[in-house]
Amino acid sequence: MNETNRIPVRLRQVAVIRDGAHQETIALEVDGMYYIKGTTVYLQFVEENELGRVNNIVKIAPDEVTVLRSGAVEMRQTFRCQQEMPGHYQTVFGRWGLATKTEAIEFRYDERRKQGQLFLSYELMLEHERSGRHTLTLTFKGV
């Protein structure tokens, strides 16, 4: 499969943020695209939030995951197991430095069923301050 063989998917993203006793869950369901270029899998989708339209690309390479966001939110964050990786997050309100220390990356895709799942577990630092333990689960299925 190459980039011209994009598969339309229905995507569900669930982010869970834990900071001490506090826990917040944020869920999003959108239509998107799944495709492969070389050894890298791509998930592409658009979300609308209180700041406006945000284009999302999730690049899933053999040893890392990169989340790219553009539009009302500008963000770039790379996740590598057991490594602290720098990134940034920017809105009209300002720009903040991020860092993640990733504990787990799990990705699987069932070609026959045209469905897959990406799971990330990581510690987030925002401007050098601990911002909690996060998990991100993206499940998707061809439509």
C-alpha cells in the first residue's frame, strides 16, 4: 500500500490524564484516513475544538510515534519508549515547551478487518513542570 491507497476510517481518540487523585478523560470521534509510506503508518484527521479547526497527523514508525497538529493549535511531539523527547504546543495564547517520557507504545493493525489501534502511555512535562501521566488510545476501522 502507498499514499495513493488511502483507506477512509472512523477514528476514536481517547486521552486519559491523571495527576494525583484527579483524572480527566477526553474522547473524540471523527472520520479520517489511514495510509502507509515506506515503513511508516499515517493516520490523518481533522478536529474542531473551542479554538477552531485542527489538522492532525499521527506518524507511526517502527520505533517512534510523532503527533503533528496544525491550524488553531500548532504542536509537534515525538514519543520513543523510555526516552524523554522535547516538543512544543502553541495557540493564540502563547507557546509552551513540552517533553514526554514514554513508557509504552503499542500498535497493531488487522489488514483483513481493516482496523487497528495505537496505545501510548507517557509522563508529560509542560514548561519543565510535571503535568501528569497520560494515556492516548486511537482506534480506527475502515468505513
